[in-house]
Amino acid sequence: GLDNLRRYAADIGLDVEAFNTCLDENQHQETVNFDLEAARDLRLPGTPAFVVNGKPIIGANPQILINAIDEALAAKDS
């Protein structure tokens, strides 16, 4: 929950006061809502998720993402 986020912010050395203000005031809620709606529109089931050249890439395997990028670049150069 929020307590974990606050602890993580402190652990990585963020300005905790600024972080807490941002979190408490929902300063980026509009951006989060936009991103959530975009993910739903793309039918992305969770995170991490990426879209490379219109193709959804789901999961934390960096090699799959690298391969998708390489394929998109190769197609562009053809």
C-alpha cells in the first residue's frame, strides 16, 4: 500500500516530503488514468507491458522486448 511506496521512496533517496505531497494530492492521477485507459484499450493484462510497432509485448523478459525492437527496426530498413 501507500506505506510501502513511502518506504521505497525513502530507501532510494527520493525527496520524501515532495514525494508524499505528490502522492497525497494525487498530482499525477490524470496521467495514471490516461495510461490505464490506454492499456485497457490495447488489452494489456498487466505490467510490465510494452507495444512495439503495434505488437504487444507482455512480461519481464528483456530478450523478448529486444527481439521485438530488432524486428521492427529490420522491417523499417527493408
